Amino acid sequence: MYLVLDVINYALSAILVCVALTWMLLIRSMWITFRDSPFLDQFDSKPHVKPKVSIILPARNEERFIERCLKSLVEQDYEDYEIIATDDRSDDRTGEIIKKVAQKTNNLTYVLAEPKPKNWIGKNWACMEGFKKTTGELLLFTDADTFHSKRTVSLAVDHMMSEGLDALTVIPKLLCLDRWTRITLPVLSTFLHTRFSALRVNDSSKKTGYFFGSFYIIKRKTYETVGTHEGVKSEIVEDGALGKKVKEAGFKMKMVRGEHLVEAVWARDWTTLWNALKRLMIPLYLQTRAAAIGIFFAVLFLLFMPFLIMVYSGSFATLSSSFTSLFGISLVTSILVYIASVIDAKKGLSLGIRYALLAPVGSTIIIAGFASGILYAKRNDAVSWRGRIYSMVDTIQNPISL
């Protein structure tokens, strides 16, 4: 009996050594990302033309946020721009609010989207409907729950034109409106700052291409060349899929930090958080089942198992040296998870450390959400978003890799 337990304990110790080394690499990568990532307002400005910008704002059931977003866009200091706000057949006062603001604003156009066709995700369809009304050479896509400082558009155009870019996306400050998101996001976004860091996106030798849906500006010609939103019509993580297509097509794209200029809401409550976690796993599972399950178990051991094994080994630490060794390495690994969460909470999310200290709870939520994504992937009610239910069966998904 004890021999079997010793074998299991030493095997788990070996796995956790690998997990600890992985966390060391992740923390190092995250720190370098925070240190070296470029900012939206830090670049060498060069003389350039100032093309017209068309801001495309899709919205469905956004009465809580839409007016604040529109006011921040209306007050931009850029000289030549238009705002196309598309009401994706909302069930609340979203359309009414857009119309009210449009009556007072010359460059804001209200668009009521046509009924969503089959196999289209609602937001993607609303973006496409808005695009049809645009006249600008540059297209700026943003979300209805995003807030923009007055000079954001001017800085984006100046940055983009000065450096000869085809597309530019801005990392926003992610607002955590509820306690569950505040607990979960510090753990989850560690991966965002490593796998999808600005340094990887800006490196032409890397395959990583990604847009933040809250702010990306792209040349009309580039957007049309990669197939517009029609090319990602069934993608539930459409900003990631579109950015990936731009990078793969060889266009010059850049990701910059702009937390002091742009604010966006990642999840609003428990329901949107849960669905957001499912949305990260479902496309991957539908494309490659084995890869999705492999990533699930990798994340399980990175985020959750160190805490569970620490409790297990600590309870029997006096029985044998294998339990003592296992407790030691699980403790070190758990501390590394805490360190990563604290760094991200403070430098990335501007949250109090108390939320990072609840990392085991956040890890549990993430694992459960990912598991739910795998289990629900082929159900007719796989995803619920903004009042719509989506079945992802028979859709084409080209997801970003976790």
C-alpha cells in the first residue's frame, strides 16, 4: 500500500516540478511583456495624410453601457470621422438610446441590422451591417461597453500612419464589475499576457495574430482582402480569428498597450463570465478534439492541481518522505500561481491583491468553465450571448490557441 502511494507521490512530484518550471517561464514572459510592450501614445510621429475613419459600433441589449460609449466617441478630437452604430435587433432600449444621441450628433448614423442570417454570430453580422454603411478609408471596430479617451482615435491614426501599419489593436484596461470576474481574471489573463502578448503579435516570425474587440483599426483594403467579417461569420471569438487572418496574410499589424486610454468590460456578472470561459474552449474543441482535451488537462495541472495536491500531501506529510517531498513541491508551485496572479492583478488589471489571493477559487471557476465548454460544444444551446442561443454544430471555427 505505502509502496504504491510512494510511486504515485513521486510521479506527481515529477509532474509538479514541470508545472513549477512552466510557471517560472510564464511569470518571466508576463513580466517582460509588461516591461517591453509598446504604448499607443509612444511612437515617432511622422508627417502623413489624415484619412477618414469609420467607427463601427455593433450593439445588442447594451442599454447599460451604450450611451457612455457613444459620448466618448462623439467627443473624439480627430478631424474626419463617422460613427456607424448598429442595433442588432435589441430587446431593450439600445436602439432608442442610439437614436437619441444621433439626433444631437451630425456624424453618428443609426443602423438597424437586418435579421441575422443562419450560421452568422450576431456581433459578426452587426459589424458587417455597419461596414456596409461606411465611407472611410480606415475602419475602427469597437464594443458598446468600451470607453475611449478624447484623443484615442487621433493617436491610433497617427501611430498607424507613421509606422505604415495595415492594422493596429489596443490592449484596454479590463474592467471587472463583479466579484467573480475580479477573482477569476487575474489567473486567466496570465495566459493573455504570455501567449497573446503584444511582443508575440508584433514579431513577424511568430504566428500569433490577435485583435482586442474593444479597439482595432484596420485599412479598408486590408479588411476586404482577408474577407471582412463574412470570413469569420460563425466564429464566436471573431476578433481573435480576424486578427489571425490578418497576420497569416502577411499584413503589418501591431498590438499596443492603452490601458490609460481605453476601458472595456470583459465580463459583467456570473453568467457572462461563465459563457466567456466556454467561448474560449468550444471553438478549439470543435476544430481539434484531442488538442482541446490536452489543453484542458494542461490548464488543470497548471491552475488547479497544485492546490489540491498540496492539501492532499499536507494531510499525510508525516507518513513518509514521498508525502513530504510532494507537499514541498506543491507548496512552491502554489506560491508561483499566487505570484503570477498578484503581478497580473496589480500591473495588468489594477485590482487589489485580495482578489489574487483567491486564486484557488478563480482556478476552480476557469477549469469548470472550460469543462463546460467541452461538454456543451456539440449541444444546440452551446453558447448563450446577449440574449441569443447558438448551436456551433456544422460551423467552421479557426480559433486562437490557448
